[in-house]
Amino acid sequence: GHIYDPGIYDIQTVTVDWGDGTTETHTVDLQGSDQNPFSFSHVYVDDNPTATPFDDYQVTVSVTDGDGGSGVNYATITVYNVAPTITGSGDEIDENGVATIGGTIYDPGIEDTFTLTVNWGDGTVTTQTIGPGTTSWSMSHQYLDDDPSGTPSDIYAITLTITDDDTGTGSATTTVTVNNVDPLVTFDEMIQPNPEFILPIVHTLEFQASFTDVGTLDTHTAIWDWGDGTSDSGTVIETDGSGTVTGSHVYALPGTYIVTITVWDDDTGFDS
């Protein structure tokens, strides 16, 4: 602005109340002019109060000369919120593992607080409150399975939404790859009705195997290969990624046979 004073040799004291709790005082020498310009600068670190896209500040400029004379004037400064931006990095894990993603936050409003919302792509949404001045973030999430079924791995699209306390919003996307893990099968026992010998056609043999799978949501199927050119589906009983497979067989001819049990999960993984 300008200071108008016919006392061209006065030294003026200028006080600026910026309207955000900050006050500055400056000295201006008119230097023989009755219309002396002045210019002062100020940084508004935030638009206050919160929850508004912009706010108006009333600036009060008071001037006092060396002889006790004074004047005052006003100006309005509008400060607009700037929406934050966010970046995110992905991860690759095995099923039932914990994925950790992270990234950066940028917002010139250094006093803004944030709410970070992460849609993990599996129906789970989590939020995190982030304090002012924060420039980095990380969050973790457990994927019990690679979904959908029938694939050795799946890519989950992650949506990140960052919202500041003044309604500004930014978003980004990243991915998490979840790999299927093969089940592990152990042959447990064969039960024969006669402990001394096995007769073809006469004796029915009972077999049992057990399996574990870190993919606690996987479902399983099994096949008994009896080694004589025949095979049967196994009876599977499972709970939370582990279980047993049973089967029975009668051999038609004498001989030595290799019995193989194979267990598949619903994501193409198997073990024998």
C-alpha cells in the first residue's frame, strides 16, 4: 500500500496484524515524499479453521508517525487449501502372509492433518490418521489367500485415498501380488485286516494321509493312485488349511505296488 502524510520527514512505524495470530512491526522513512509505498510479505502455513476449502483473513495495517499521529486500514487475504498428493509402492508375498506398502505424502499446508484410507482389493478397507508435517507412510495387511481360485498367483489392485483436514483429497494406486503355496502331504498309515499277509480279492486295505497348507482358505481334492492301473478320489476332511485323506482298495492280483497320494489345492498347487 501507500502511506500518505504531509509531514514528509516523519519516520513511520507500521504494524501489520496478518489475522492468523502473527503481528509484525516495520519502520518506514518517508524520505521527503508524502505518498510513500510499502510492501510486506507473509506466509500462511494453513487455511484456518479446518474443514473448509478456503478461508478469509482480515489484515489490519496500523501506522504511527513520530509525533503521535496514527492511521489504520484493512485488507482481506483469501487462503485456499491445496489438496495433498500421495504415492504408494507395492509388495509381493505368499498367501497367508503380511503385505507392507508405503509411500510419500506431499502437502504445502504444513499444519494439515490427514486421513489415509486403503482399499486392499480383497474387500477390506482400513484407515489411518496421520499427523501434520508427515511426509511418509506405511500400512500392513494380511492376505489369507490368493483369490480368485484356479490361479497360481493373483494381483490385488490397491486404492489409496489421502484427505486433509480442509476437504482436500488426493489418490493413487498400487498393487500387491499374492502367490499360492503348494500343500504338503504326508503318508500316515496303511491298515490291513491280517497283519501277516495280504490276499488279493479278499483283503480290503485302508489308507490315510495328512496334509497342511499355509493358505488357510484353500480347498483341496485328492487322488489315490493304487499302482495297479486304477485310481480313486480320496475322501478329504479339512479344517483351516490342514486335513486328512482316506481311501480303501482291494488288489485283484498278487504283486508289489507303489501307492501314490496326490493332494491339489484350489489354486493349482499340489504335492504327492
